[in-house]
Amino acid sequence: MTDAVEGGVCVVGGLPASPFTIGLVGASNIAMTRMLPAFAALGIGVRGLYDNEPRRFRYWADSCVEGQTTNLDQLLSGDIDAVYISTRNDQHLAEAVAVAKAGKHILVEKPMTLSIADAQTMIDAATHNGVVLAVNHHLVASPLHVNGRQLVADGRIGNLVGARINNAGTLPAHLRGWRLSNAPGAGVILDLTVHDASVLNPLFGTTPLEITAMAATQPAWNDTSAADSVMTLIRYGPSSSGADRLAFAHDSFTVAAPSSYLEILGDQGAVIRDAMNQDTAGTVELHTSEGRAPVDVDCGDDLYQILLRAFRAAIHGEGQPTVTGTEGLLALQVALAAEQSAAEGRTVEISKLQLH
């Protein structure tokens, strides 16, 4: 592919500069490896990169992204429509508020913040300044998850009674920086469990009521206090059948054989899906009294491109982002409740979570 810069806008693969441009806040791995290719595929121009640690820019020398700066105001004064934020979790709030005040639309990495009050502040800032706020929970709009939710809605497994998630593997060495540190927001719960919540919440369609979690630090290479493994039980409010539903999630950075799946459980059947990773490919299999049957799902679309198309459409007044600020806040509440439960050794009610 040919990289070029046209009018200060990074163009990858020879695509013409798009009238829709985005600035980057955070010289992160996900921005480089996942988002840049998605921007390029959709013809979204990238103009400018901010990070408060200039050492990170050396990894971007061949990225074609110009306007690298340690001054956020400089990035926001540029000709951009939106900003993608992928800095450390504890930095999201201040950056998102500044972006909103500059009149730029916001796509922020998960978890959106580290507290309920901060998340609400971010939502309020976006609303007050008339900008779209989206949270980069990429799994929610996966064709596999969309199909699973539709099978439940169509009554193909009877009444939904539960779900199981296994989201486990070995965290690559190059990603063990701040994720496994003593920095605010580190650990597996705010990295993976929050993703689980983002897909479980719309699946059950009712408010999560209470959380019970147990966490651990397991491998010798994790010499911090940040948990690298957690098992979480979530109680969801009753459906139309009147019964509460339960969800279980195992999230780990320490499992040698990667294991990623979601089981959707009904009183008349189940849906088994390998769908908890960044790549679209996976399977849907319907289990009923009549046996097992594969369900055909088109998995050809990139998850980040799906999310970006919805984000751009929402900016143009067409629909909602894949995950709104309010939906991102609900996923965050589940993760914060899991952290509190694991720390205190007790069940935590969502309604009684501390705001700060």
C-alpha cells in the first residue's frame, strides 16, 4: 500500500483525503494496530497525534501521522471533526472534557472513566457542547452478537435464563505495561470484564442488580497488585417470565491455551458462540431438543469498521453510536462492582455503588 500526506491528513493505501477527519489522543498500541487500518479502510483522514509522553512517538515514525504534539490544545485547534482517545484509563476524563469543549466529537476507549461520577461528567460535557460521545466497546455490534441477540428475541431458545463467558488467554509481554501496574485503572477487570458487561447488558436487556467476584494475581511475571484473573457472577433483573437471570464470566491474562466463548442459555435451548475477541470470525450453533444446527453468520466485516461507521453516522444525525456514553457507563458500573466485590469479599449491589 502507498502512504501519503495530503493537506496534513494522513492517507493510507492511496485513498483520497476524506472530508471527515479525526485526531488521535494517545500513541497507543490499539490506535496503531487496530484503529489506523480501520480509519484507512473507511477513508477517514487522520490529522494529528497527541500524547503527554513524547517517547511514545518513536513507535509512530513510519505511521504517516503528522502533527505529533504534547500539547492537547494544539491538536484540538486543528481542522478535525472528532477525536479518538486511547490514553491510560485515568486520563480519559480530562481529555474528553477538553475535546467536548473544543466542539469535537468523541470516541473514547473503554473503560470510559474510573468512576460513575466521572463518567457522568463526561456524558454531561458531551451533551452540553452538542457533540457525539461513543465508547469503543467493539464487540457489541459484532455480527455474532447481533445474531445471538436476535435468536433470543425470536424465542429460539425459549426464555433466556443465563449466560457464560470465557475470555481468557496469556497477555502478550508487550502489553504488560500499565495493564499490570499499580497505576489507577490497571488490572483485568477494567480491561476485560468491562467488555463482558458491554455484551451481557444488551443481551439481558434489564438492569444488572448485583455482582459477586473473586480475583487473583497468579503468574510470577505479575509482580504488581493488579489482578490478572477474575471470576464474576452477575444477577440481572427479571424478564417477562418474572425470573432473575444469572451470568458468569471468567477473565484472565494467564491462561496458556486461549479460550474465548459466550454461551447463551435458555430454558429450551442454547446458543454457543466463539465471539469474545477482536477478530470477527467465530461460530454460532443453536442447541435445542431437535439437536445441534450451525447458524450462518456473515463475519466478513471488521468490528472496528462497524463501530466507526455507526459513530460517523451518529455525527451526521443518523442513529446512535454502537455504545453510547450511557451504555458505556452501565458497563463500567458492572466492572466497578466486580472490583469492589473482589476487594471486599462480598456481593455488591449496583444501586449502592459509590459515585466516586
